[in-house]
Amino acid sequence: MWLNHVFEIGFLMGLIGSVHCMGMCGPLVMALPISDQSYFQKWGSIFLYHLGKISTYTLLGVVLGYFGSSLPFYGAQEHLSIVLGTIMLLYVLYVFILKWNWASSFFKSNSIYTVIIKKMGSLFKSKKSTAFYLIGFLNGLLPCGMVYVALTSALATQSVLQGAAIMVFFGLGTMPALLMVTMGGQYLGRPLRSKLQALLPVFIFSMGIMLILRGLSLGIPYLSPQTGIGTVAVSCHK
């Protein structure tokens, strides 16, 4: 069932990406104005923040899925696992080996980014509960390499529904680590976060290889089983 495939790819990608999120979004979520709230209010605000971010991811997934459906990527959906695995390997090459710093130039030249940051700053001063949802929504619009990798997978699905689903699961995958960081960071101290972030390229590279192998369906138990992930059966019979 395609939903299982999308869940596997999206959630695992978000889970690994959450290591990156701890460095990029960790300071932001730790700064959420929840210190004066009660225990239940804090969790409600945190939930709204993540709901807002996942909402943005979902909308972007819809757009990329729709756009992908109009492109001549023949076979891309059938081999989604292989396509995404290859993209992740290229991401490691460009970002961690060649050290292509695309983000720095983007931040310096993009006026939209400046507007988003200013709006988020004003929302941090708001006492309304909806402010947490809007902070998360705007946070989802900020440039992030792992989000772009996920969006590329949404494009490769060539489906509005699957594109949205893969981004929902990606957002859910980023939540566990950020939840621990949000609640004061005491569960993931700075030394541990630094070590995990140093291992991020290894995680991404390993997942890229795993996805490619799973997409090839080589019949290797657990590693590359013949489950049909990323492939469809073709019959010549009418």
C-alpha cells in the first residue's frame, strides 16, 4: 500500500532530519514563550507550534505534488525510493563534502526571509495561543536543506495526495527530538546535540543507501526485501 511506503520514507527522513533541526530550530523552539504557562498550557502551545509547521509542510507538499504530476518524470513515482536515496547522497556530497553554503547567500539577499523573521519576532511577544501556530507555520517557510530534500520527494511522487502525506510524515518525524529540546533541552544536552549533528552526514548517507537498496528489491532480508517499495508490478496480460 502506497501509504506505508510514504510513511516509511517521510517519517524516517524527518527522524534523521531532526538531528539537523536541533541545531537550526532548537534555539527557536527553546525560546518559545511558555515559561509562565501551566504544564498543560505548555504542551498545548508546543502542539500548536508543531501543527503550524506541519501545516506549512503539507501545503508545500500539495504544491510540489501537483507540480510533479505535470512533469514528464516517467517512472519517478514507481522508483521513488531510489530517486530519494540518490537525492540524499547528492545532498551529503554538496553540503558536507563540497561544503556548498547556499544558505548564507540566501539569507543575505532574500527579503522574504527578513519579513518572516520580523513577523515571527512580533508573534513571540503575543500572549494569544494562535501565535504558537503562526510561529510554527512561518518557521516551516524558512530555508532548510532537509526540508528541500523532503519536498523533492513530494515532487517525485507526482501526486497531490502522496506529496502532502510524505510531508506530513516528515513533519511528524522531526517532532521527537525537538520536543525534548523544547522542554528546556535537559534531555539532550549541548555536547550530545553536537555529537549527533557531527554524525548527521553519516545518518543521511546511510539512509540514502538504504532507500536505494530497498527500491531495487534485491531480495535481501530486511535490507532489500522484495516488498515492492518504490516499484510497481507490470503485467503484459490483458
